[in-house]
Amino acid sequence: MDHRLLDIRQAITRHARDGLTATALPGLSVLRTTRTTQPTGDVLEPAFALVAGGVKHTVLNGEVHRYGTGEYLVATVDLPVVGSIVAADENEPFMAVALALNPGRIASLLLDTGGPGGPSGAHSPSAFGVGHASPQLLDALARLLALLDHPADVAALGAGIEREILWRLLNGPQGATIRQIGLADSRLAHLTRAIRWVRDHYDQPLRVADLAAIAAMSPSSFHRHFLALTSMTPLEYQKQLRLNEARMRLLTGRHDVASVGFSVGYASPSQFSREYRRMFGTPPSQTV
């Protein structure tokens, strides 16, 4: 195993409690667990996350993405997904480190450097990607985690190392879409406004024409770029938000199936049960 990956694993072991743990570095979290998990609905927010041990599955609109030790994911907009840790035990825990992607810091880096590559072109790059971490990326991430052992150095050195990580990502396979995070008038910025509206109003009726107006696009252009970015239509995106929220409410055990379906925007209990089973593999009554 790469010695830089070993350093990352050791730092996670020192600083992670069982489960997701925020650190003293803003936007940086670590995760360590010895247990696999059942598929759980979640909304990925813009972030970079590296797996340092074990294996995880993330399902985005029915497509399974598998990534393990030395691999990372990047999400550049809020994405409803279903995730599960599929390989973890006492001998080989699942370990990961996540860094939020800050638009202001990306913008500053692009302003100072001009950024890699040229214009994004006519098509929206995907908002989700999985790749292998380069030695340079692992090295920068190991040095960032090492600052947790020296709190007095965080203020002086943390921003510079985070900047280096962002630069490595901008020059990686997901660089084109990460670049758009830092551009205030990019297509991604316009689509993000519409995505946030859907997330905040997932239980309300949705009209593509209204979302297109929020994104300052024609309906046909909005629909095309939304699909390219998220791999789903606006209605599919809304449905997955609804089902993820429904699962969370059912897991609390405080609501019956019909009332949960209505509360997230379903008018038909049978449709709710059918789509819930299709997404999670079990009926909502079994979740309760």
C-alpha cells in the first residue's frame, strides 16, 4: 500500500470516532466504522471524499458506483443518492475523509491561476464522478490530515494545503465540473439555483418551465443540461428526494406509511409504496 495512504489511514484512526466525525479543519470530516450498512437515502452536497479502507456503493438514479481503497468521489451539486458500506470489519474498517468544495476558494484559485483547460463547451459535465487518487493528491491530503496533530499550525498552513488539493482535483478527471463551481455565472451556478429550489420544495408540484426561469434558461435547454448534470430529469430528482425523506421518517417509527407518503408529496399511497420498493428493495411497511 502507498505510504501516503497508510498515513491517511493512521490519521483517520487517531481522529475519527465511530461514525462521521467533524474535525478542527473547516469542511473536513473523517469516517471510520467496522460495520457494513444497509442502503440509506442521503443527499450528497458538493464535496470530495476519498476511501482509505473498505468499499462503498453509491446508487445514483439506479446506477451503482463502487469505489474502494485509494479511490474517491466528487459531487458538485446536491444529489439524492442511496449509499451503503459493503466491506468493513474489525480487521479492515471502512475509512474515508471528506472535504467540502467551497465555491469561494475555487474561485480564488481560478482567478490567481486562470485555471486548467479551456471553456466548458456546449455540454454540462456530470456532477458526480469516481476516480483513482494520484500520488500527488494523496500526498496533499495526508499533509492536511497531519495538521490535526498540530492544531497551532492549522491557521497558518491549512488553507494552502486545501488549495493544493483543489488544484489537483481541477487537473483531474472531474476538473471541468469542479471549475464551474468557482464561476459565478457558469451553467452549473444557474442550474444549482433550480436544484436548491427543488430541494427546498420537494413536496410541492413541480413545473419544468418555472425551474427553467429560475435557471435563466429555456425549458428545453434546462431539461437537457439538468439531465446531463445529475443523470436524471427534474421529476426523477424530486422523486428521489421525496423517497429519501420518506425513508428517514419511516425509520423514526413515529409515522404510519400512508401519512408519510402524503407528507412528502404523494397523493397515491399505492404509487408511494411501489416507487419506494423499486428504490430501496423493500416495501415501506418493512422499513417501519
